[in-house]
Amino acid sequence: MLTSWLKRYQIDGFLLVLIGTVVLASVLPARGVGDTIFRHLTTAAIALLFFMHGAKLSRKALLGGIGHWRLHVTILYSTFVLFPLLGMAAKGLVPTAIPQDIYLGFLYLCALPATVQSAIAFTSIARGNIPAAVCAASASSILGVFVSPILVGLLMETQGDGGSMDTLGAIRSICLQLMLPFVVGHLCRPLIKDFIHKYKKYINVTDRTSIVLVVYTAFSEAVVGGIWKQIDLYGIGVIVVVSCVLLAIVLTINVYAARWLGFSKEDEITIVFCGSKKSLANGVPMANVLFPATTVGLMVLPLMIFHQIQLMVCAVMAARYAKSPNRPPEPLTELKPE
């Protein structure tokens, strides 16, 4: 009954697990030796997560749509230029409408790469250009490992908070903790791809478990550091409203830009779904590398809420695209925690 209710209202069950994890960390945060153990486990879990990301990425699928360069440039522009510009434009609302700490979380969100699985899933449902979606989303995810920490450093410095992170140090940490496992995983793909395919269900559980572990550790640190003294119900409401407005602006710009640039309907769908999403699977572990432990929880809170909103809105849009002329509807596939 719960599963049918979640599907009916397009609520991602994994987000409920994350909410439960935040509640658990708020009531029983890891402290002392427990905190040290969880931080080491988190480091190992992040390495495993990106190792599996690299192992699951098909080189053939990645190269399949690479020739459509105009589409890829448009999507990357939306992900790494449009989002940051909108984030900077919102500076005028700080602190009167948007608290400074929440605003920094949105700046971080704006610098993140796109999702992979859910962007491709929505493109498939809406009958878009799937090979191009695979290529664009994968390229965004890979580029994000390098581009996102640079963008975060630039955005924080622009907003007068550049002292909170060392950009070059962050890139080194990203390369060692995220990119190296990713590359090793991809190089190992010929040896373990059959194993991955056979145990795909369990590997997906491993992915989600890694993210849950990162969220618990991050929020434990944040709770000990007093996160719930920094944000209240008003702050949560602000995050929801800003997430809705941000997503609406990006979706609208992407739709009209795709049409103005003369893309086909299939390519428009790909641009809309690949250019409007932000990755939870990459964003949470990356924040754990980029920011002090006590601030990670607050930095990823806007991302967690934005993630659920983008799933719900894009599910409705995908269904509408599928029902347009010459586009028979398809069943909604299960979405991954990206």
C-alpha cells in the first residue's frame, strides 16, 4: 500500500529514508569514537560509490551520442553556467528573504553536475534522444568532479565567503577520493561488468547505503555543531520556495532555448531533463570532501529538498511529453538517488 501511495504522488521512497536518517542523526548523533569510526566508514563508502559509478558506465553508451555537440554544449551551459548565474542573481535576496547559510547551500547546489540515471529515465519516458542523454548526463557527471569544486570556490569567493574552502586543495581531494576510484572502476569494467549485471539489485542497495551513511555522518557533525539552532521551519519553507522558483526558471529557459535554437522535439526533451537536474549521488559525497564536517549537513539540505521537487515536477512533464502527438506514454521507471 505504501509503495502504491508513493508512486501515485511521485514521492521517491529513498528521500523518505534520507529524512529518517536526518531524524536519527538529530536524536542520536555520532559522537567521540563513534564519530571517528563513521568518518572513516564514510570515506570508504564514498570511494566504493564512485568505484561502482565508474564500473557501471558503459564506454560504448557514452560515445554513442557524442557527435551531437550543439546539444551537449547547451546542456552543459545550463548545468554549469545558467544555474550558477541564477544563484549569483539571488544574492540580492540575502539576508532579507534568504538566510546567508541557506543561500550558500543553494550556491553549492548550482555548481553541481547533472544526474545520470534519473535524467536518462525521464528522457526515455518522454521519448527523447536517449543516446544523447546518456552521453550528456555522463559527461556532466565526469566534468563535475573537476568543474564543480572550481565553481564552488569561485562562487563562494564572489559572495565574500571564499575563505571557507581551498579550491586547489579541494580539487586534489576530489581527484584522490572521487576521481581515482571512478577511473579505477571504469578500467575494471571489462573484468567485473558481468558481476555488476548479475548483482545489479544489490549494487544499487550499496549505492544507496553509501549515501545514507554519508548523510548520517554529515548531519551528526552538523547536529553536534548546532545546525537546528541555525535553521527553523521558516528556513525549511524558504528552501522549498526557492527550489520551486529555481527549477521553474531553469525549465522554462531550457524549453524556449531549445526551440529558439531549432532543436527537434526529441532533443528538446533531452535538454529539458538533462539540463535541469542536480545530482544527489554526487553532491552529498562531494560536499563531504569540500566543506568542514560541521557545515556539510546545512550545505546539502537545499540539495535534498530540490532533488525531491525535481523528481516530482519532471515526472509530470515527462508524462505530458509522452502524451503529445506521436508519443505514446510509457510506464514510469524506478528512479535512482541522484
